[in-house]
Amino acid sequence: MADDIDRDTHDHDMTYENELKVDTSPMVRISIKEYDALRDQAKEAGKYITDPSLISIIDKLEELTRALRKHIVRKY
């Protein structure tokens, strides 16, 4: 029974063997100046709607609103 525990522990330990060998090749290094420019650009992009599908929906809402306004009769 002691062999089973040792083997299970060894097998479990082997699952961690590649954790120290992290491949950093997909990482990109940029300067602080470039990072700040990208961060500012992202902040600015958050202020505007740029997604074409959302723009299309908003345009359609505007069109429908104009059509509905033609049928509004206000009595004062």
C-alpha cells in the first residue's frame, strides 16, 4: 500500500514538471511611452461607439423614431 501512495505522489508531482519552463515567446515588450500611448488610445476609444453592428442598430432606432414622430398628435 505504501507503493501506491508513493507512485500517486510521484505521478502528481510530475504534473508540475513544466511549470517552471514557461514559454515567453508570445510576449511582446514595449516601452513605457508606447504603453502610455496605447492606454490613452484605449481610454479615448471607450468614449465612442465604433462597433459597426451597434452603429447599425442605432441608425435603425433613429429611423424608427422619426417614423413614429410623424404620428404624434399633441393637444395642448
